[in-house]
Amino acid sequence: MSTLRFFILLSISAIALTVHAQSAADSLRISNSRHEADSILKAINSHAGVHPSVPKATVNPVTDVPVQSPARQEVPAVISTSPPALPVDPAARKQAQDSVRHIKQVLDSLRQHPMTQNAAGRATINPDSLNKSRVNPGIGAAPGQQGVPKQGGYGGAPQGGTGGYGGMKMSIGHIYGKVIDSQKKPVSYAAVALKTLGKDSLVGGQLTEDNGDFSLTDLPFGAYNLKITFVGYKDIIQKVVVAPNKTDQDVGNLVMAADATKLKEVDVTGTKSTMELKVDRKVFNVGNDISARGGTGLDVMKNIPSVSIDASGNVTLRNNTPQVYVDGKPTTLTLEQIPADQIDRVEVITNPSAKFEAASSGGIINVVMKKNGKPGYNGIVNANIATNTGYNGLAMLNLKQKKFGVSLMYTVNGATNRTHGYNNTRYLDAFSEPTNNYVNQDINSTFKRVFQVARVAFDFYINNRNTLSISENAVFGNFNTTDNIDISRNIQDTLLHGTQVNSQLNHFRNFTTDLNFKHTYPKEGKEYTIDIQYNHSQGGGDYLYTNTNYYPSGSIVAFDPRHQVFAGAQHADMITAQWDLSLPIRDNMKIELGLRSNYKLTYSYNTVNDDSTLNGVTSARYFDPALSNDYKIDDLVDAAYITFTHQVKGFSYQLGLRAEQVYYKGTSRLNGDSSFSYQYPTDVASIPKMLFPSFNISQKWGTAHELQFNVARKVNRPNFFQIAPFVFSSTATSIQRGNPSLQPEFINQGEINYSLGLSKVSWLSSIYGRYVQQPIATYVYTDINDIQQRQIITYNNNDYSVSGGWENTLKIYPVKKLDITLTGNVFYTNIVGNSGDVKVSNSGWSWLGKAMVSYKFPLDFTLQANGTYEAPKILPQGKTIPMGYFDLALSKDFMGFITINLTVSDVLNSRTNGTQIYQATDNMGAGYIPGFTQDSARRRDQRFAKLGVSFRFGKMDASFFKKKKPAGGQQGGDDIGF
């Protein structure tokens, strides 16, 4: 815990120092000298660039406040951004700079004090007035203000600007930076002007602050020349482009020197592809996946290559369990708790580098949420209804105004699914031949769920390069399950028929507070972030299992029906502190390093009481210590990582190393205060267990071809339910318990990726392999001493497993408006191991195919079809059954901001998960452990149709909080009003 406290103190100190550093400001001073005022006035009017429609300013000799000419009283004075011609001599320059500083101070005075005009046309200040003076944010406004009055009304842009959505001229760009000299000292009051490319029309400008900073806002889309001028220095001219995909641009530290310096151009162009290959991940932009609208993250995952979902909602990536991240951070949320309409893209990291947790052996699925990065406001409201009594509603609002951003979101999602499944087991004799002993279960289930998610997030842009963000995420859920199981069995020539009714009422609450501080530097790519995250989760449930058995005659078996009543609850607190630094050494070389500490404390208990019935009389319930538990879990992981990246033209490589110190302890406070734990390193010999290297290499040929290779070492540590030596569930047919001798599994994995990107074809191809030492696997066997021959479900370490495959994703645009995505994955698995005296080995090939076809018809109709087929996959004791299904979705846009969506899920009603397990009989001297064959199948959702409507709204304009122009034609002020 000392490491954790250190991270927290470090984070708080860094944030406090940054805020304190930004709060310093110079005090205002207004000269009373008439001579000095006249000099300022001459400087203002002579170094002009005054707007043609505005007369030159006059100065009140009493207050030194520039005011409008009496001849044009309806038009406020506009001050030039260009400074007066300053002498080169340092002493004379300082005196001139002091005079120029008065311009800024005068404008500050205008904003602070109202003014009136006397009979002579001079300005006077009424200190008692409560109304703020109206200052036109035009040329010569204080640093940070727009340089030219907007043309064409709200949201408009000056002549030469670029039009926006719906015919409006968008003014949402933001360009900022710092001006320094060759000695790296700030250049104060340098003139910053932004002019349209070609036409040379002035769009915005200002004087730099005392520290050399400048910030131009409310800029329309288009290409511009950014010009920096100051007497005694060479001009700086730099090309910049404001585009919809990047409205914020940091042009860095601009150096003014005696020698001419040509800076590289900054162009921001391009459009978002639906599929991208990056150095360490594959990116799938899912915003246009209409089949997932109104659903959850699980609906989005159905169409992601390499990803599979079973009947319990468990997600696998290339047959392994991945970690789920949200916005680049581990989360306690499940994919079912994330609304699909808030997902912008999905990043699939099949072999994470040393930057990521070593426990990410199954890969990482990073869900990137939609964000509001543009000034103004926008939002969405949608509602959906479905034939499975499902419903969904979402409301989201984003606001951004200069230094502040606010995001609000609420969603509710409910459904009722009625599904059918089976689980049939036949036992084998001493020679592994089928016998007459069997247990067959026919299962009808009803699953009702209601999930609610609420989120509020605040962003505070302290200045150009420092951002503080805080968010609160709350998830509430209730789900009820009823299983009606019809059981037929023949055990030791005793034929019985029975029923089991399982009723479960569950709820959970999850609260996550996230604090993030980000500091960027003028050098591109240089930044550090500090993250502190606190999560509190709680949940519980009541379970009632009712078992009744009948003889063939129809009479009830003695002591039936029997009841098991479970009452359980759990609450957990987790805190994570992380610091990351990206440090470019040169333009083609950088180092990334970070520290992370994660601590989780969990308390959980489960109380089980049983009763039975004899001759119609139900016994008093009694406590069942074998199934009850009360435990505490401490889980601490401290980590540090470093990566080095080097790029030479189209060739690049990355070396990484991560070290993790782990402490895990579970303590039962019910079963004799027993405990179980593991930690490493414990001595010098175990140090290799804490080291996890990674290596990535990439070669590009032009813009169309890229070849990558990566390898990494990972770990998968057993969780509480796998390692605790307790019985967690017991039914009429099975018992589940942990294995305290279970050890972590260590994974070595690598892959080769090839990317081809052409205008109408994109192709991603991967050859991958994976070698696992002492892999953790589920093991099922029959307890010979159990009179009911119930199956025992537990976990064990096999010797090793080897797997590998070839995966391809093809994106085709054969004709305009037709979009086809095809995915194929062929893979081999070999598992070798033993559980006690029982050998567990299996091997074989399998494959998976997915297809998504989308076509845009006239009148804004879009039709999409998604199909998936999964061939049988290898398990330690068998294989899965094949599964295939497809969905249809139709979408219609109205007026550009209303969308109606119709989806039919699992059109053929064929989406069924299942397994076929075989275990040979194991002879042990005079006795033996009976073998068995088992066939099982389950469905997650029934076939359903869903109809939804979405309404989008918003306006991208940085001035949406400003007061609007009042009646009578008077211009309103630029102060913020809420």
C-alpha cells in the first residue's frame, strides 16, 4: 500500500503545482499621462488594419479609454493587432513595449468598467453602473479573443471561410502555440495574424501574452497562413489547415530569429476508414453498424473479426478470454453494460505490448466511447422496442465552451428472453463402453434484465497544454432468472423422474470515479498523464433451488421436495493510480515509460439453508456449512514499464519490458479462518516470473503495404472461484468447487500481420501462434463416492497447450454505396495434460467465418446483413457444437438528424451454443472412475425484432453561451451567461 499512497501524493502534487503555475497574472496599470495616451492613440490608428467600416479611435484624456468616433456611434472601436514599430535598441524597445502594453490594459479596462459618452463625444466611466461595457471582439481584442467580427450572423465565418453543415459556416477551429526567441525566451506582444490561403483575407489575430502564448478560437474550416511578426525579428509564416476531423491544433513553440526559418506545413486531411491496422492493434470504426443500434456492447462485438460470444455472454478473442478496456483503461463494466450507441470504435489488440498489463494474455478489446471534441453542443435521444418485451432508451448531451466541457448521458435497457436448452449425460463402464446409466435434462429458461447507466464528465482546459478531467459513471442492474428443468435419470438401475426449479433474483451497483490530468509539450508526441481511478461495486442475490424426484409409479421420493435457499452479497473497492510519459528523443525516436499500482479489496459471503419434506411435512431449515462461505480477498499488483520506439523511413521497431509485483490472498472467515495465496517474486529464482518483454517490428512500402511482426510474454493468474477450496454451487446433477493448488499460466505468443490498403480493397492478414505453460483448464469428472454420481466441475493445470492459425479480414467496395466485409480464421489447437491420474489431452482444427454486407439505397435507406458461422472448436475434454446465424437491419434517415432503424436478430433462430464432452473411464486397481459422454446446448437470446428511432441535435459554435444580439441592432457582449 505504500506504493499506492506514493502514486496518489505524486498525482495530487503535480496537479496542484500546474494549476498554481497557471494562476499567475500581471496587475493592471492605466496611465494618466495625456502625452502617453496620445502616443497610444497614434499607435493604434497608424499601425492599423482597422476594419473598413469602423472609424479610427479617440482617447479620453481622463481615462485613457479608446472610444468610437462620434460620427459612427453605433459601431464600437476596433483596435489593430499589429504593434507599433518598435526600435531595435533594447532600452527604446522596452519603453515602446510598455506603451503597447497599455493597449491590452485599456481593453481590460473596457471589459471591467462601463462607459458613457459625453456631449463632446468623449468617453467617461460610471463606476456605479452595473451594466458591462460592450466590447466588439474584433481586430485588436485582448489576447485569446477572435480577431475579426463574424459575418453572416450566428455561426458564420468571414468572407473566404469554409461552409459548414447544413449550409452554415462553421467557426469551431482552435489554433494555439507559443512564440519564443533563439534564446528560448518568450516574445511578448508579437502580432499573430491568421489569413486565408490565396485570398489573404484576415480571419483572426491577437498579441501574444507575456509568456508568449497565443490562442485563436472560433475559426472556420479551411486552409490558412499563420503569420507571426515583431519588429527586429524575421516574420514567421506557417500553413495550417482546420478540418472537421481535427479542430484543435498545437503548432508548438515558434522560434523568431534573425535568420529566415521555414517551418514545415501542418496539414490535417483524410477521412476515417472503417478498418485500420496500426502498429499494435486493429481498429474497427463501428459508428455505421446499424444492426447494433439500440443494443449493447455485446451486439457490437458480434460483427468484430476474431470475436465470439457464447450463450452466457462471455466474449472470446481467438478462443481466449480478453480484457475489456474503456477509453484505454481497464474497467469493471461488462460489455452488456455499455450502450452500443455510445461506442465510436473498437480496438482489438491481439498481442499487447509491455505498456499493457501482463495479465492481458487473451488480448485486449478497447472500447472507445464517443466524445465531444468540438465547441458548441450536440446530443442524441433514441428509443427502441422489441418483440422480446425489450426496450431501450438513451439521452446524451455534450457541451463545450472555451475552457469548459460537460458531457451527460443516461440509458436504460431491458428485455425478457425465453430460451430452451438441454444437458444429456451417459456414463461408461470399466471398458469405456456406454451403460444404461444416464442423466438427461431438458431446460426452459426465462431471463429478465434491466440495466441503467448514468455518466457525467467535466473537462477543464486550464490552458493550451494542460487539461484536467473528472468523470463519474454509475451502473445499476437487476436480473431475474427462472430455470424449469425436467430431469430423467437411471442410476444403478434405479429409474427416477424429477424436476428442478431454479429461481434467482440478482442486483448490482457499480460506481467509478475517474480523475485525469494531461500535460502536452510543444514538441509533437511529448506528454504525460496522471490517472487516478476509484471503483466501488456491490451486489447480491437470493436463490431458491427446488428439487423433486418421482418413482416410475408416480409416487414422490422420500424427503422430496427439497429446498436450498442461497442469500449472498459482495462489495469491492478498487483504486488505481497510473503515470505515463511519452518522451520523443528525435522526430523518429521516442521512449515511453510508466508506473501503475492497482489494489482491490473484496468481501463476499454466501449463506445456504436447506430443508426437506417427509410425508407432506417440511422440516425446519438448517444451515449448510459445506455450501456457505464468507471470505475476504486482497489483490495488489504494482507495475513499471518502458518501451523504446525507433523509425527509419518506412521501417520501425519497438522494444518493451514490463515488471509486475503481485500479491494475492484469499481468507475464509467461515471455514476455520483458512487462507490461500500466491505472490511473486518471493526470491531471486522467481524474479523471471515478474518480467514480461515484448518486441514489435514493422515495414511499410508506400501507403498501401505494411508488414508487422510482434512477440510478447504474458501471464494468466487464477481468480478466486478457480483457486478457493470451497463448494460454490451444488445442484441435483453437479457440484462446482475451486482448486487451491492451481498455479498461474505463462503464455508466449506472437503474430505476423500484413496490411494492404487500396481505394476499393483493404486486406488484413495475420498468422499467429501461442504456447502456454501449465494452462488453466476446466475439468469435469464423476465422484465415485457420490451416490447420485453428480459431476464435479473444477480447474486444473495441464502440461502445455499449443495453438495457432491464419486470420484474414477483407474489406471490399465493389461499386458505389456497397460495402462488404469478410472475415475468415482457420486455427489449430493441441492440449496436453493430466488431472491427477486422469489424462486430459485433445487436438484438432477449426475455423470461423463472418460476413457483413451494407448497401445504401436512394432516399437514405440502408440495408445491412450480418452472418456468422463457427465450426466445432477444441476443448480439453471435447469440442463445441457448430453454430451459425445471421441478422438483418434496415435504416432510414430523415432530414439529416432523424433515423428510424428496424433489426431482426437471429433470423433463422439458429444461434445455439453447445458442447460435446467425452471422458474415458480411468481404471484404478480394483476400482475405477466412470467415464461419460455429455451433450449440452444453450441459447442466450431468442429471435426478436426491434424498432428504434434516433434524434440528433446540436450546433458546433464556440459562442453558444454568449448573449445574443438584442433587438434594435445593438451588439451584445462576449461575456458568458448561463
